[in-house]
Amino acid sequence: MTKSILDVVRLNKSFDVKSRKKLWAKPTRVQVLNDITFQLFEGETLSIVGESGCGKTTLGRCIVRGMSASSGEVNYYASEGERIDYLKLKGQDAKKYRKDIQMIFQDPYSSLSPRMSVYDIIAEPLIANFKLRKSEIDDKVTEIASQTGLNVSYLQRYPHAFSGGQRQRIAIARALIMQPRLIVCDEAVSALDVSIQAQIINLLKDLQEQYQITYIFISHDLSIVQNISDRVAVMHLGRIVELASTESMFSQPKHPYTEALMSAVPQPDPERKKDRIILEGEVPNPANPPSGCHFHPRCAYRTDKCVQQVPELREVGDGHFAACHYAEELNLRGVRHEEAKHA
């Protein structure tokens, strides 16, 4: 059995939001992450999908400690097998293990300093964490630049001289220079052209195979997720509502929200008419979420039980988890269903 590299246990994050109209009013507490729990296995790619505002990016930043979680645990299993609560590390202990978990940000245009050369951007993590000679740093930067498809003769140039795809390669090189075991990719290809997206996805796959890297891949593009993932977690309003292998998720979704997301996946055949599920009503306000299942106002299968009771995320199949009262009863359609229907 594949061993775990990360256990996220009941992770919560909330913000206090002030009213723009009533500056004297008491801030409203908004729960962005609500009891997020999942297990990440070594060497796999776990994709996290959902609508904008569901908490995907906040989850990624809390895991890498780019943002402080309100409560919960992120248990990291170090290479020597030791289990560490990553969120509680301080000082030298935090520095020791921080290099193992890196992040690639969404926008390659704002995540790179315009005042630093490509060489300095890639070398900075090495200088900050290790005592290396200049020649050793030069060798490592040159090696990682070559592996990520960067022209080493351009290392003294600045980010403005590069395209979006090349900038994202620089960001990948910066993350990879520390030889991390886990990389959180936050919409790492969403700002790129489709052809460049394919190049970056193939690069990430090659690097994963070469260095045995584990990915948390945050995205809203299910076509890319289907191509790169081993497992998929679906988030809705700060909760994970479904978690399964990619094959199981795309062929037999167990949550109505996932079914609606699957219906939006584009098909390569322009002549094929797709049965798109249009969710009625507005996206719930996270500052004032609905009672019971947060998805029930837009769910076609809702009952009184859905309005009154919050469904727990539970196993409904072999490694397939869903937070729906009727997950075992509903016959929901996925992408594979649509392909078989038009075959």
C-alpha cells in the first residue's frame, strides 16, 4: 500500500469581514474552510476542483503555511518516517521542513519579482536555506533550468522579457530547486494558452516521474484535471463534498454538485449535443450559508432531510467518499456516461 505523505485533519479557516456600508458594525465571521479532512499519498496527484470562491486557494495556502489556519492539523510524514504537525513548527524546525513543501502560484506575471534576474529568482531559495559556494549554486541553477526547459543563456534576463509559459517554467524551477517532496500547484496553467498548458502539464508529469514528487493540483478546468490526476476532491462552499479516484469520479459521480460540474466538461466532437445541467438560483453566501446541505438550494434531488441535516463526508464505495444523504441511491451521470451514450 502506498504510504501517506500528508494528513489534513479538520482544517478550518475563517475571516472577519467588515461591512463597507456600516463601518461601525461588528465584522461578520466568514467560514472559508470547514472541517477539511483528507489523506495524501506519496507520489500521487490529488486535484482539488470547484467553483471560484469555494476555498481551493485558501486550502493550498494554509497547507504550505502561506496563510495561518484557524484550527486543525496538517500532519506531514518526513522522509525518515517521522510524523510532524506542520502547522505547529517554529524556528529552525519550520525552516528544516519548509523546503519539503513548495508552491507554484497562479499568476506567473505577479509571482516573480521584476527586480530580480531569472538566475537570482531560482537561486534565492538555495541562498536562504543552504551554505553553498557560488560554483555549487551556479551548477544547481543551470541544471534545474535545463530540466524545466529554460534556455540557460537567458538566466541573466528579467521576467518581463519572457512569455507567460516561460515565466511559469521559471516558477516551477524556483519551486523545484529545493528538491521538495510535495508541490501545491495553484491554478498553475489557468493563465496560459491551451498549447502552453499542455507543455507545462507534460513538464509537471515528467518531473513527477523523475523526482517522485507529490502534487496537490488546484484547478477549475476538469479537462486538465482528468488528464493529470490520480484522485480528485470536489469542494463546495468550504467543504469537500466528494473525493475519489479520477476514473471513479468521472464515470460515476456520487454528489449532484459533481454531476453538474461534469456536465460542463467540453467534448472534442463539435457535432455532439451535450446535456448541460444548469444550476438554478444563486451561489450561497459563505457569510450566511444555507441550513443542512449547503448545496440544497440548487439541487434537483433535495428533500426535507437535505434542508435540515448536514451530510457527513463518508465512504460510499471503494475509496469513494461523498457528502450526500442519497449518494448510494442516486444514479448520476459523469463524463464516461456521456461518451457511452453517443458512441
